[in-house]
Amino acid sequence: MKRGYLSEYFEGVAGKRLSAVEADVITSHQHEFNGVEGLREILGEPEGKVHYVAKLMYLTDQDDEPIVEDSTLTWYDARQRARLERGVMRHEYRLYFKTTNVSLNAAAGDLLVIAKPRDGSLLVVIAESGSSSARQIEWLFGFVDFTHPGFSVKSELETEQDRIEFASRFILESIGIVVETSAETYLDVMLEKFKGKFPTTREFSTYARATLKDIDPRDDPDIVLMTWMEREEILFRTLERYLIADRLSKGFAGNVSAGVDVDGFLSFSLSVQNRRKSRVGLALENHLELIFAENGLRYKRTAVTENKAKPDFLFPGVAEYHDPLYDALKLTMLGVKSTCKDRWRQVLAEADRIEDKHLLTLEAAISTQQTNEMAAKSLQLVLPRGLHQTYTTAQQTWLMDISSFTNFVRERQGP
């Protein structure tokens, strides 16, 4: 096991595309995955039945959260009794599962991944065919070819492809794998500076940047943005872990008759999740704002356009946008979403005067189907250059990086 790689979290992983027959089997009452011979590499060849605690997920781009169910899977050799009783020299391993909402959603062409975490459980992920979710899982585990009917199995997860970085960390967390990151040397400083509480996102972004010396956003905006985002993410998780542990240590006791304050615990848990979701997007906007300012761009953040729409960034500003005499070809708008899913379509209605719109995201490996639709809707995707390699070669010829975007805006808005 090597820290910082997928091997830190998984003993092995297997993937395949579901055929029409397999999809029918999974959604019927037969309850067994086909073509599982390859799984012997990661599940072994046990005597008797082995029961695994399992987490099952179904991912689709239409929903921000996956369908998740806890269940059990049984790994066994269907020919073991025949060998013992009749001397039949044959093995036929099968993986049995129960009917769940996850299995009922499976369809032909969907991606099926069975992973074995290091805690001895199993993780089963089914991702909708053609979705960005499926493309991201394929990229995460390095699956490139499903031409044969059986499982593609990976038991060595310590190659350069398996290194856990910014993009892979977010994909892992989308399937319930929490990646531990911390910078304990900064904890005491943060506790003193922020009085043992969470500061505003803008304050925290400013602090995160201050811990990185000699970084000039004019040199290479793509590298600078990812460096700032990485540092802020690590610092936030360090502070968050301490504050959550401190809150949990105090408990959630109610009065004597009520016992544990369940509502208080649930409210606290919800606040943690909401803070995580909103903070990343706001941090991204905060760092971009400084990059744009340092690169000499004129802009307005969350300017109001038609129908009370508020694009994240409007170049060169709101006055120019609402001036009917100002050349619309000199206007640029940029939507900012740390992750897209199907929410990228919201950007299309945020500035009617601007025909060609731009969207910046940190989402890796968006599907070809989605990027083709974006291009057809005159929406240009912008990503930090380091994330371009998670896309296909054809997609990369179309993508724009941050440096190119800043140059594009500077030329368009003129002196």
C-alpha cells in the first residue's frame, strides 16, 4: 500500500459494460452478476460462501446525489458441491446480490464497477451509460477498453495514473471515499486567527493565499488557481476536522426524558455538508476574482442582467452591459461552477446580450455527450490546464484554459 495512491483505499477494482442480457439479469430475480471469473483475482477462491458487507450506488448526471443502499453480496463457487460429491473438476464462481433500488436502475450500456476497499467490504458502482459520472469513474480507475465481455480487473493501483490529486479526490468523495488530507502545522495558527470558528469564505481564501509566498497570478493563471485551491482545500479540511471533533466531544444530549438530541445532531450534520458544498464554489470565485484583477481585466462579479439573472463574472462591467450603444461583441460572461452535472444549462439564460457564453469548472472528465451539447449551445468550457488531460484527445482540442481565457477577454474588451 502506497500513501497518496488508490492502493491506499482499495485492494482491487473491476469494471465492465453491462450487456442487454446482463442488465435484464440484474433487474430480474436471478440476482447474480455474470462473467465474474476475473473477480477471482481480487476476491480469491474461498471454500464455502463468503458474505461481504456492501455499499451499492447508482450514478446519473440528472441527480446531484447518487442512489445509495447498504446490502450484502455473496461470493461462492457454484460447483463446489459437485466436486465434493461427484468429483466434477470445475469451478464456477458467482456473485449473488439482493434486489435494491440500485440494481433496479441498471440498464444496458451502464458502467459496472466492483471495488474492494481495504476494510474488507465491497463497493458496487453502476453509472448511467454516456454520463459524465461514468466517464469520471472510468478515468479514475484507468479503464480504457471494455471490448471483451468479462471484467477488466486491476489489483495494482500504484501507477502514476493512480496517484490521488485534486480531480481524483473529488471523484472519490462522490462515491463515498473520504480522502484524508491535513496540514497540522497550520492548525494552531488558524485556531488563533479565526477564534476557534469558521471564518467567511472570502477571509479563508485570503488566508490560504497568504500561506503561499512568491506566487504571481500573472505568470501562469492555470497553475496558480490550482495551487490556491489545493492549499485552501487542505487547510479547510484540517480546521474542519478539529472543529467537528470538538463539537462531537461535547455530545448532543437532550433533557433527561428526551435523551440524545437527535434533531441537534442532524442539524449539525446538515450544516457540515452544506458548508462543504457552498465553500468550494465560493472559494473558486474568490481566487478567480484576484486572478482577473491582477491580469488587468475589468469585470463585475454577480452583476444583474435580464430577469434578475446574475452571471458570476461579467466583463467589462454592468454599465457596459446595460448600455444599448455598447458593442455586444466586446462583452463576455463567465459562469463558474466547481462541478457541472446538468446545471451547466443555467448559464445559458444569464446574459441575453452575449451569444457565446463561457463556463469555468473544476470537474474532470465530463462526457463527450455533454461537451458536444455545450458546443452546440454556444457554451465554451474553460478548465485549468492541468485538468485537460482527463478529457479525450478530441475534447482537448476544443477546451480553453484560464490563461487563454484571460487573454481572450483582454483582447475583446480592449484598452
